[in-house]
Amino acid sequence: MNDIIYGPLNSFPLSKEMIDSGNELTKSNAIDKLQRTSLISISKDYKTMWLTFPFKSQYPLRTGELLINFIELDYYSFLMRYRFIFDYFGSYIETMLLTEYQGLQKIFKEIMDVCFSNNQSSKNIYKKFSEYQKQNSNLEENLNINLRLSIVCYGDSDLSLDFSEHYWFTSLTEILYLELINSIRKKIIIKQCHCCEKYFIPEGRKDIKTCLRIAPEPNPQKKTCREIGATRKHQKVIKSNPVYKEFYKEYKKRFSWKDYGRKINGKEYDQDDFDKWNYEASLKRDEYLNNPNGLEQFINWQKQYNEKNGIPKRKKVK
């Protein structure tokens, strides 16, 4: 962002109408608003926003992240995570959030649920938001959104000239609203976790369904939603396929042989023995997985493997 040419911060267009309008905005608090005015700069791919405060550094934010944390965290947790925002806006925004934080949370949570919830229809995200806007036609007015767009040209030659998008803002609400609009407008992938039902931005694979938060209780081992989701998916596969179920039963049995050092034909069953079986059994499992007679074929292969490797049949307890 170093090559972007910023206009002076006092160039925010506070018009005479804003100062003298009938909305009780006096000249003194209009000037106060000017002094709190800051800049949001949008990356070309819309995946990052930079917040620039007067006489302070830029703070990069991943598009969607601030909004997600706002609707998921309580006031004090949010305050601690984004202390740099509160430090700049000071008592003005802190007082506003103490009295209105939950109300704002409810509004943005409602919009997020309409656009990104697992329970919503598969309609295009634009259509979902468009329908919400029709039902809440005074949304921007109620949120007091007064963002001002500033387009800046940058580059050092005719071939490299381009435009960058910036917005002047005076409140946290305006940052959140712009982030929401950009997430919808540029199809930023936001998903609802299938485990904790909180929103997250997937990294890497776009089809991931669980987040990396600590999963809800009961969760004595403090596993993440993704770890629990993988375990549940694994258990679901085992329950749904008889070949996988038979393989897993044999897997657990041989794993215990290894752990307890069971002796077979005078030799202790060790890691090498287990790895050899696991490798061959996994290949056969995948081969028979979707075969109508797969279970019978896997059991027959298992018998042949045991005979070949000198593993005696277990005697049935009468």
C-alpha cells in the first residue's frame, strides 16, 4: 500500500448541510466528527482492508474477520482484541458500544444469518441480501451510515495507472457495514461451522465445514471443531459401510496386540508387524469398499493373510 497517494485527512467532506441540518448536528460536534474521521483502504482483491487513523499506522484486517468477531464475542472480549480501534475513537465509541453493542450485534447477526447460515436456502447471496434490504428499507439510515468514497489514482506511467478505493469513516458501525457489503459484493467465502454454528472464513480448502475454535462442551479434551468434525465423519463412515466397520474392528484389535506386546508363535507383535498389516489391509479395504460382496471378500482376504503370516485363529470362549 506504500504506493497509494492519500488525500489529506482534513479533506473529508463535511458540508454546510451536515453542520446546519435539522438532525441536531451542531457545528461543534460536526468538527468533533471531523477530528475522528479515518480512512479505510480496500485491497484490489477485496480480501484485505487497511484502517488508517490520523497520525497512526495502518492496521490490516482480513475482510469478514472483524464482522465475525463482532457478532460472536461479548463486548469486553471484542474490546480487548481490537484495542487499537477503541484507543482511537476513545470514550465516544466506548460509550456508544456499552449502550448499543447488543443491539448492533443483533442487527448484523440477523443479516449474517440471512446471507450465510447453513439453514438458509441456496439462493444467490445477492438475492438474499436484496430481499433483506427490501424488508428493511431504512437500514443505512437506522445505522447512521455516512461513508464517503474516495477514488485515488496511483502508478508512475500510463501503462501502470490504476485506481484504489478508499472510504472515510467515523464509527465502528460504518467499518462493519462496509465489510459486510464487500463480503457480499465480492463473494468472500464465509461459512457457518457445522459443529459450533459460529461463522468463520475457511483457509485453504473452500469446502471445509468446521472451524478451528475450541468445540462446545462437553469437550474435556478441548478439541477443536475440526478435530471433532473429523472424528464424527470417521464414525459416520464406519457405521455406514460394513467393510470399513470390519477393517476398524481388526485395526483396534491389532493395535492392542502391538501396545501390549502380544506373543504370536513365540514372537512379540511389534510396530513393523502392525504397519505391514495396516498397509495391505487399507489397500484391500479401499478395493472392496463399494463392492456388493465387499465384506465377504475382505473377511476371506483377512483369513488368507493370517494363514500366510502364521497368526492362529482365536479360540472362541464357550
